[in-house]
Amino acid sequence: MLTIALILLTTVTVKARAFNITHLIIPEVVPPGQEEVVVECRYDANFTLLSWFRGPTEFFRYKPGTAPSTRSFPILGVGRIDLIACGPTACRLKLGGLTEEASGLYRCDIERDIPPYLFETRAKHMEVHGHEHRRPLLQGLSAEYGEGDEMQAYCRGAADAELRWYVNGREIEELRGSAVFKKTSSRLIYNGVPPTVTVQCAEFRLGRLLGSNNEKARWKDLTGHTDQAPQEQRSASTVLKMNLGVMYTLLNLYLVID
């Protein structure tokens, strides 16, 4: 009975504990000449995963109790993502090498993926002004692809940089260090309406992100392209049959009258 009581008490305590993001510190405006900012997410929560996003793109992840416990991902407009500290009460990052493309809605999410399941999010907008554009050269990606087409692109970064390729934010690890991107197109990698895929090239030096660039390609609707001609052929065939039917009817009437 004592054991059951302790379990119930623990469950009630966990449920009663707050699960909140108390503060999200994001500068509203980054003026010209300032190339780095500190962002901070403060919380009162026992979570299993914390994620930072800019728009729909995740750029940092903190998972307590794992090794490594943190991981960063490149996003356009942010040249460097440096960890200051992530712990029981706050997670602080320094974002450097900013360009105007770093502007957007920044979001901090915390979640608990074990019972009791909990989730909390908070977001703020940051506007970056007057910063020069800095990113590797990315070219060669076609505007659209169909099933089985070969997707190909080329990236040129700094001479001493390591290039990494990402598709929809996920790294293609077998292409790390390669200046050439090659992948077979599949409908499964296209998202949204209309379906698009994002191919991104990022350059790193000593494991630190220097800059990134991305291009998008549309899904080629092969069904729509191939169905048009048969439909036109069917329409022409139908008209021809109708005309032949009318001619045959008139001919029969002429023979009867004659």
C-alpha cells in the first residue's frame, strides 16, 4: 500500500509541476554593423527535447541525457551558431555572421515525449538590417524534376571549407566534402502545395558553420502532361464519329427519297 501511495504521489507531483517557457529573449531589430546576437529561451519544465526554429526550419536541438546533447543545423542568413549554455533553466545561443536573410520568426519549443506528454512553444520576430550577403555559390539545380530524374547541383565555397549538402534540412552524409550534388528525384521528397524540394549547400570550417545557400525545385506533374494529348485525341475521335454518323443518316434519307 505504501508503494502504491508513493507512486500516486509522484504522479500527482509530476502533473502538478509547471511546464512553461517563462521568457524568450530575441532582439526585435539588429542594426547595420552588428553581426551577432544572443538569443535565449528560459523555462520551468522537465522536458526531454528543446528545439530552436527560424520559420519552419529547425537550426538547433538540445536533448538532455544524450551524447552529444546538442546539435545545430545550417539556416540561410546565419553564418555561425555557437552554444553558450543549455541547462535546467535556460538555453542560450550566439548567432553570428548575420545577413538580412536571417530576418524571420524565431521559435523555442520544449516537449516531453514520455508520460505525461507535454508541449510548450513561444515565438518572436527578429529583423536584420543592412548586412552584406555572405553565402557559397550554388548553381545547376533545374526548376523542376519528375520521378526518376537525376537531380544535380554544384557548390563553391571557401578554399579551406568543408561542404555539406542538405535536402529539406536533412544532411546527405555520403556527399560530405563533395562539391557536386547528385540524387535521384522521387515524389516522396517533395513537400507542400505546390510540391517543392529544398537543396542546401553549407560550408564549414573546423566544424563551425561559415555560410549556406539553398535553391528550390518544383515537382513535375507527369500525369498532367501526359494526359492532355490522349484527351485531345479522344475528343477529336468523338467529333469524327459524330460527323460520320450524321453523313450516314443523310445518305440513308437520300436513298429512301430517291
